[in-house]
Amino acid sequence: MTDQRARHTAERFREVYGAAPAGVWAAPGRVNLIGEHTDYNDGFVMPLALPHTILAAASPRTDGVLRVHSGDGSSGGGQIAELRLDALRPASDGGWAAYPAGVVWAMREAGLPVGGADLHYDSTVPVGAGLSSSAALEVVTALALDDLYGLGLTRQRLARLAQRAENAFVGVPCGIMDQTAAACCTEGHALFLDTRDLSQRQVPFDLAGRGLRLLVVDTRVKHELGDGAYAQRRAMCEHGARALGVHALRDVQYAQLPAALGSLAAAPQDAGPGGGPDVRAAVRHVVTENRRVEDVIARLDAGDPRAIGPLLTDGHASLRDDFRVSCAELDLAVAAAGAAGALGARMTGGGFGGSAVVLVEEAAADAVAGRIVQAFAAAGYARPRIFPAVPSAGARRLV
């Protein structure tokens, strides 16, 4: 299927630009098994790549022009978006094209000899589902440009440049997890990433071999509150770190948490937009979430993947009650999964919609999925999209 998609993407490039591409590259979406809202706190995360990918067919240009085109029609009805490299400016309203444009801008800002390019994209990563379609778009663009211009960049450098594009050019203050997952994940593994020093370990994650399955439940909703609330929660975490006299909340050890929360008791507790967390709740979530990542790894290393289920559910409770980034649809998906016998479930991604992950026995997967669909129908919600999360390969060249 991947080879067929690559050929189709190359053929579509020829139709759009009138010549064959120099190559075709792929980068995946991701789900985060555990470790949410910890990456911008220098903490621990554990994503895995999905088989859903964005493909980019590309060729270099020598005239200082970047042209991008999307096969899903998101580029203004299928029109080519054309930008001059010397006119690229951060925070310019470029729509979806701002993401690849930002990558070019970030590379050139870093002093890399990147010129223009023609790019055509084809995606199977659901947009708005919390599965990091934006990071996949950035990373596949960076990888294509790296090859086209012979830059020889490491995958970690590619991820950093992609994050720089999203932070400084697009204006989204994301952490490094999503781009690193897209660039560095390997098939059959979850990626344990320390976001402080970017050290990483590929952790074997063969659920099928243990009679298990990890389901993704795409709620198909995205609440507008999420637009500004992400930045508010990041600011709250930074406030907590300053109040505690540490560089980042990563530096608060789990054993130190009671004392840390006690020292914050007299601090201002104003909630953020939409009833966001106070500083103590934000600190509690980040510190306990880092511990949950470590506990998940310990259980996987011990060969007991079933035992991670309660940790997933505990993580959802923390995201819902302390960090306040869940929503009614995500809560219903987790509750319905638990009532149907799932081993554990949690929201994944930034929150306020998007997706949940559900760990189930293989034999019970269809029944659990059915119960979630029934619960959504009874609540009057749109039918969720449910599919298995199969640990897949990170970014790579296909042709």
C-alpha cells in the first residue's frame, strides 16, 4: 500500500507541476501512550508512530520560490500556494502552507543552504484528531529538503528545526515531542524520550504478541477553547517553576511533591481561561505524569504490558481534574471503555477534543469499540472513528 501511495503521489506531482519529482518522503502521525503536557516542562514522554502518514513528493528549485500543493484540497481548493523565500515572515497568515514555509524559514535562519522547492502532499493522518498532523507535515518537509540539498542532518536536528518552525513561524508554543516522534520512532516500538536532553530509547511494544490491542478513538470534535488554553497552561507551568525556584517542573521530584504543593499554598491561584488549572494543580499533574511515564516503562521492561492499563486511566483523571484539558466527549470515551472491560484508557494529545487511546484484550476489542460507539450515540455525539494503533516507522524516504 505504501509503494502504491508513493507512486500515486509522484504521479500527482507530475500532474500538478509538469515534471517528475526528485523523490517521495513520508512522516507519520503519532499517538502518545503516556506523558501529556510534560514535554514543554523538560519531562518524559512516550509516543509511538502510527501507520497514517503524510507523503511529500518534491523537487528543488533555483529561483528562490517555494510552491506547495495539497492532495486533500486543503490548499485553497487544490490551488498551488506560491511563496518567495526572501519574503517569508513569522506569524504571516499563510493557512496550512505556513507549516512547510516555516520549515524552510527555520532552516535558512539556522544558516542552512536551502533553496526553493516544489512540494505536493498526500495525507492519511486525520486532521484535528490530536494525532500531530502538523508535526508530520513539518517533518516530512524537513526530511525532503534535507535530502534535496544534501544537508546530512540528524533526525534530532530535523525535529528541532520543525519545532522551531511551529513555535516561531506559525506561532504555536508546542514542545518537542510531536516532531521527535515523527522523525525518530521505529516500527514495533514506543519511544521513551527525555525532552530535556533529547536522549531516547526505543521500547519494544508488541501488543499483538501478548494478545492485546491499543485502540485510537477519534472523537471528531475540537473545541475552540483549545486555541488559547494550551498557551495558558504552558504559562501556568512556567509560573509554577519560577515560584518553586526550579528551571522546569521536571526538576520537582515525585517525593518532593507534597512539600512543593505546600509551598505554593499561599501563591495566587487564579484559574486561566475556561476554568484552567491553578498553579498547584498544574504542578501536581506534571510531576505525577512524569512518574507515570517511568512506571509504564518499568512495567513494559518487566514484560507486563497489561499492568500499564491503570496508569493510563490515572493519567486521564489527572488531565481531566488537575490540568483540565479534557472534554465531555473524551471523558465519555474513557468511561465507556472502562465500563466495557478495557484495561485502561486516556485522552491523548493537547486536549479539548481529538482522540483517546484504549488498551484492550484482543478478544474484547470489537465489543469495547461497540460500547463506545453506543455511548456516543446515546449522548447525541457524532460517531467516533476507532482504529488500532500499530507502532510504525518514523520519517523515511520512499522513492
